[in-house]
Amino acid sequence: MLVLNSMYYLIDNDESPEGDVPQGQLSWLKSQLQLAKGTATKFIITYHVYEGARYKFNDMWISSMTSEYI
């Protein structure tokens, strides 16, 4: 199981989406998936708020973070 703290990617978060933690999480996720490539390893990826989530017709994730995750 791979777990991300998606609170960093929320539009309403007071913290900036730029910086080491949000980018570091996505780099870490990519490296984990690359390490498992060509093996029989399977992952469940989980986080607080999923990409593409909307509330009252508004996206919850910052669009650049959604694009990078996808």
C-alpha cells in the first residue's frame, strides 16, 4: 500500500503547493512504481482526497498537482 498526504494538493490549503513535500511525495510515488516495473508487485494507492474530487462544482486539487499525479 502506498499512502500520500493529498492535503498538500488542495486548493483551500493555506500552504503553497510548491516546495519539497508535495513534489517529494510525487517523486517518491514515481520511484516506487518504477522499482516495481517488470515485477508482479501490485499497489493500492490511497490518500485523503482523490484527484478529480469536486465540492460545490469546484475542483478540490490544484490543477498542476492533478496533472502531475495523473
